Amino acid sequence: MARKYGNELSTYQFPPGNPELRRQIARRMVEAGCQTRPDDIIITSGCQEALTLCLQTIANPGDIIAIESPAFYGLLQAIEVLGMKALEIPTDPKTGISLAALSLALEKWPVKVCALVPNVSNPLGCTLPDENKQALVDLLAQSDIPLIEDDIYGDLGFDARRPRAVSAFSSEQQVLYCSSFSKSLSPGLGIGWVRPGKYREKIAYRKYVTNLATPTLPQYAIADFLRQGGYDRYLRQVRHDYQRQVSIMTRAVGKYFPQETRVTQPQGGFVIWIELPEKVDSLQLCQQALAQRISIAPGPIFSASRKYRNFIRLNCAQPWSETLEKAMITLGRMVHELNNRDNKDRQ
Ligand SMILES: Cc1ncc(COP(=O)(O)O)c(C=O)c1O
């Protein structure tokens, strides 16, 4: 693209961003069930920026944001930095956020906005069934509460048919849809987007004030990749690879970790969420693992109230290898040791 466009790429591409990229994204969003015009979309520097812009625009410091539990730590950090409060709603590893619990929470608390990852959540890997998506939209509409929908993993579902976005079940005014190419293509490209509905003007201006524009070259490159069909071909391959890697990693947990260990069966993506025996402290495990150059995500970082002390999230995005197998053996040994240590101490 640099050779083809030369100087054109050295200028700012001010919000809403590259028109061809927005056209291609709008076309793709149809697969998620969302009828979108390119002009409805604003390009952002990744999904994290999209989420932060939405939170800043529709909520104020002190406001309550209802989220899944466990939830993506980047969302928790954004809520914390913006001085807002996270209200954790129990979430089922198969069917997603509990609508009964959310309904009770809405009765009890003045929730300002709900921020969820309804398709292939992080870290649980669960997807809300379509009937729950509709029920969620109805529930939030009753109290006039907007939804920030993070659909970053939507393209990585393991089913043949892409899961529909919650946005497909609602009016454009109720849901602010956020996503990026960070999980499907590459985080280093730093390209995301938001379809902010009625907040379009406010969010475009806030985006401009935050960093003027998202870098131009990756916008051109991704637009071209999408237009030529490379993205669809790549997705078909990578979804298949991730599903295989998730299943190999899950088998390794079964083989090397204590018997009581429980593992999620994600409906897409590339992470698994593991419940270790109650005695195992995942923060301690994380330190020990890091010393052996093994990186894991400890459970408490996925909770605003530091829950999930004996949980970890493992990333399965790397192709299975001897090095990974050795790492799993080492990790399993550490978990066994931490699990047995208390027993020994008591004797
Ligand atoms: C659920 C979820 N949302 C948002 C992000 C951030 O995305 P980006 O790298 O595009 O800013 C991540 C990254 O891990 C994520 O898992």
C-alpha cells in the first residue's frame, strides 16, 4: 500500500476514518445480522479505544456499569481509570450473562450502561443464545439502558454460522457496537471500530480530540485485504486452527493438572478458563510460572472484586509444540505442588 499510494498515506485520516475500510466493515457486519451504512461507523485505534470512547460519552465518573463476571480486564481497567464502578453480574460458562441476575441488579441499582462481550466472551468463551440476546435487548429497553457490545471475538466462533450480534436484535440507538481486527488478524495493526448510533457526532469528536486520527497505513492495508477476500480465507483457516489448539491444550490440562481441575469448552476464540483446586492461589502460581518464562493470566484480574483466586486463563493461540507441552508439564507440576503444600503444612 505504501508503494501504491505514496504520500497519500502520510496524511491524517480524520474520524470517521478511511471510507473504503468503513464500506468493507459495513459489508461484513451484515454477517453479524447488522444492517449498517459506512457512514454509521467510526474507525478507532483498536477495540479498547472504542470501548473507552463509548464509556466516556455515555457515563460519568461515579456511574455504575453492569458487566459480566468474569470479565475482560481491559474493560475493568477502563472503568476504574474513568472513575466509574463495575457491577459484576454472574455469567454462565455456556449461556453467558444471567438475565435473571441482571434483571434483579437493574431493580436494585441505578445502572447507567451495560458493557458485555455477548459472542465468545473473554475469558469464558461463551456465547449468548439468540433468544437470550433478544431478551437482553427487551430487558435493557424497559429501563432505557444502553448496551456497549464488544464483538471482538465474533468472527472467531467455531460454528459454521457466525453468531449474530446483539445489535441485530435491537435498534441502532440502543446498542453501541465495538470491535477490532486485533483478535482475528493482528493486534499490532491497531484497527478497530465503533457503530455508536445516536452518539456518532459526540464520539467522532472525542476520538479526534483523543488522538486526532487512527494511523492511515493499516487502514488502507486492511481495507484492501478485506476487499480482496483475504480476510475470509484467513478466518476459515484460523478458526479451524484455534479450535484444534484449544482441544489439544484442554487435553493437556486433563493429563497434567490435578483431577478436580475444571475447564471451559469455549464456543470460539483461543482462550480456556480453568478452575483449579480451591487451595491453589493463581497469583502465586503466576509468579512461579513467570520465573520459568511461562505466561498465564491469574483469575483475580478478571474481577473488580478480586474473585476467582483459584482460576487461571490460558491462551491457546500458539500452534502446539514440544515447548508448549513442556510448559504445560511444568505448570501442572506447580499446580500439584501448590495443591499439596497446604496438606503437608497441616500434617
Ligand atoms: C474482549 C476484548 N475486548 C477488547 C480488547 C482490546 O482490543 P484491542 O486490542 O483491539 O484494543 C480485547 C483484547 O484482548 C478483548 O479481549
